[in-house]
Amino acid sequence: MSRMLHRSLSFVLILTLLSIALVGTRSSPASGAAAGPVLSSASDQAFAPGMITVTGEAFTPSGEIYVALYDKWGTSLHETRWITASSAVYGPNGSRDPASGFSSGGTLIESFGGLCGATLMVRAYDQQAAVWSNWLDVDPVVTGSVVYGPNGSGDPAMGFRAGC
């Protein structure tokens, strides 16, 4: 009888360990997946000196997002703004198939001007999810200096950019 009890306990122990292992692998996030909202870029606009465009993804669809531009140390605010993330768009009959036109929403694209000479960092807060995005450094080209094309060209098609 003791041998049968020993086998039963061994079977239960092995089954328990396998269950724990399976639950552990299912609860871990997929590799490369973002854990929350992410600011993906903040770049200057060649046609408008002192202006940047901030883009992000994985925010709450149609949610209110607080975007803040800080100095390069992240201590002094330059500008803040509340914006609304894009909403989800469903295909025919509520389809979630991207081939039928579904878009999950939650993206943001916002432009900020009057930033001549500033070195910046950007961060965004998703109000519905109550989480902050990553910090994002702004390309130092926003400093507002004049950029000439080849051989000192002033042609925008050749890379000329006016200063602030």
C-alpha cells in the first residue's frame, strides 16, 4: 500500500510542477512586445525651423494623453499639452481583421513649435492606463542653426534649412 501511495504522490508532484511551469510561460510577455505606451520618435521638421513632431504608440485608444517637453535634464518644462490618441477603427461587421480595415488605435502624432535653440526630452502620460511612456531625447538638430546644402546651396531641395 505504501508503494501505491508513493507513486500517487510522485504523480501529483510531477503534475503540479508541470502546471507551474506552464502557467509561468503563459504569463510572461512575448519577447519584443511593449509593456506600455511608447514614444517612438521626436524629430525636427526641415520645412519649419524650431518645430518637432512627436509620435507614439500603444496608448489607450481614444484616451487622453498628456505630452510634456522638458529641458535636457528632465527638470524644467518647456511645453505641455493634452491630446487624444487615435481611436480603434473596425472593419465591416466589427471585423478585427487588418485586411478588412481594422486598426487598433492608440497612436499619437503631435507637433510643437517655438523650440529654437532648445535641447529637449519628451515624455507622455496615458491617463486611462495611469502609466508614463519612456523618455525620448529630441534630435539636437532642433537647435535652430542654419544648414546649407552642397557647395553652400540655399536650395531646400538640396538640403538647405533656415535657422530660427
